[in-house]
Amino acid sequence: MSSRLADGSAGDADYGEISFDAAMATFTVHQWPDLAKGLGEVRRVTKGPVVILTCDPDRVRDFWLYEYAPEVLDTEARRYPAIGEIAKYLGDTVVVPVPVPHDCVDGFNEAYFARPEMLLEPAARQACSAWSFVDEAAEERFTRKLTSDLADGTWAAKYGALKEQPAFDGFLVLVISR
């Protein structure tokens, strides 16, 4: 029994007659220059499931961060293709929410759903590319408002229950095509 693994850029994907049993793309489709071409080629050469880990742009703004940094989440919502657009190129799909664990160590915004103070650290914001698309004034406003709301209990009154949740179902999803 032998296995093949291909690692490449969807924009350049042309696998000819090669086929794969399954394919996966994680946090990448929003950067593909030609989504239709990339997903079409992936679906064409994949016999079995195609799994896409992405963000659902329709759910991005349903997160407490939107109150503090709407520009960041508006940026995220614009960058990610609609789930329906992905499904159009993959065929029959199912969308499965991916719960983000309370102690998630990855550096994306929702990883801090229950640890807002972590997003006050510049390194935490720098780990999420959407912050690089907003100006310094927006980032300063975010820092000032969140710092204040954490200090006076406003954040806890509105969102404190999140600290008790083991996971958060937000905008992270798997789009699975069989």
C-alpha cells in the first residue's frame, strides 16, 4: 500500500491525470487568486472527501470582538468566501461548526473568546493577519476600550459567561464535500 501527498498552490493546481483519495485545505481558500479554478481542480482530482477549514463570513460579526474592533471583523468577513460559493465548486457539501476550546493556543481572534485580556498583547493581535489591515487608531481605540471594560467589569457583565464555557461555536467551520 502506498500513499501520495501533494502540497501546492491552488492557483497553480493542475494535477493532470493524478488523483487523490481525499483533499484538505486549512485557512487558505481566502488567499486563492482564483477560487473557482482551485476548488474545481481539487474536486476534479479527488475521489473522496474534500475538507475545507475556513471561516463563515456570515458568522464573523457574531463575536464579542465586533463591539471593540469592528474593522477587524469586517475585514475578516470580506476576506473569506461565502460558504455557498465554496459549495458551488465542490458540489454537495455539509458544513460542520468547529468548536474552539477554551484553552486554544492558536493565534486567531476566536481563540481568545474567554481570554479577552490576551488580545491586549500586541503579539496576540499580530498572530491574526486581519489586524494588519486596520489602522493604528482603530487598534489604539480597541486597546483603550477593552482595557477599560475589563477593569470596570463591563466586559464581564456582558460576556463573562464565556469564561465558563469549555468551547465556543463561532465562525470556524469545516466545509465537507463527499
